[in-house]
Amino acid sequence: MPLFKSPTPGVVIFGTSILSMVDGMGAFKNNALNILEENGIKNIKPNGLYSQQKFLNSLKVIYEKLGDVTIKVIGMKIPEKVQLPPSIESTEQVLNSIDRIYSMNHKGGECGSYKFTKTGKDEGIMVVDTPYPCSFDMGLIEAFMNKFREDGSITFIKHFSEECRMKGASTCEYKVKW
Ligand SMILES: [Zn+2]
């Protein structure tokens, strides 16, 4: 799936995710709000719905200006405000649910996927096919895992596939351990 391009025109996302992005900009919140407004998103309300493409356009500007580290921090902020179904109680369950959580937060059509396969007791592979940048998704997955991290365990995510969406591949694969 091409990066920064909504696969279906008309896909919308909830304001909560956009506000998490603004939060992720820390001291540069006003920059984030300006960039969003320049791309047609303003007066953001948590339950409002906004064009995914406009959000992706804003993320692209931030990526080009501030780079991967900022994009990863923004990705890490997203899970903070996401409402998780109460049935999710473990890292493995949350990894299996990111795809559904993602679909619940995007409406209006096909918008990519997060496919998790368990490969060992506390490890697996996540294959991601979304229009969001690689570092954003790595931050997002890591933060979802951290929500259920047990004392003494370490959350680990590493780019596993040689191919990367940032270099034109259709998916990125990540190795995860917890
Ligand atoms: Zn990648």
C-alpha cells in the first residue's frame, strides 16, 4: 500500500487519533495545529470525523520537516487514548486486536491491516500494510504492547523484513517479543 495515500477516497478517522498526534509533538503542538489547519483539519473534536488523507498529508509534512524520531513518538501516543475492548488483557491479545482497533478508528472503506502471527511463547511477527509511515507503526505497536507489559519483561520490536514500505514495498514485517 503506498505511503501517505489513503487507499480509499473518503476514509475518515476519529479526532482522538489526531489529538494524540498533536500531543506527540510535545513543545511543538502549535506547529502541529498549524500544519493540520494548512491541510484542512481544524477545530478538532475527539468524536469528530476527519479525512484520513488530510491527516496523512499533515503527517507527511511533519515527517519531511522533523523525521523518523518525531513520527515514532507520534505513533507511540496513539494507543494512549484509544478505548480498548475490556476483553483484551494481555500483550498477545492486544497484538491480535490492533487490526480490529484500527478498523474501528477508521471508517468509510479499506484502509490497510495489521496481521499478527505468533511464532513462539512470547514472540511473533506483525505484517503491516497501512499508508502510515514505518516508524509511526513501529511506535504504535510498541506502545500497544507496553500497555500490557508485565513487571520484569521487556518489550521488543525490530524491523524483520528487508523490504520496507519507506522504500516502496507493500508491507513491513516486524519481529515482536515480550
Ligand atoms: Zn518498514
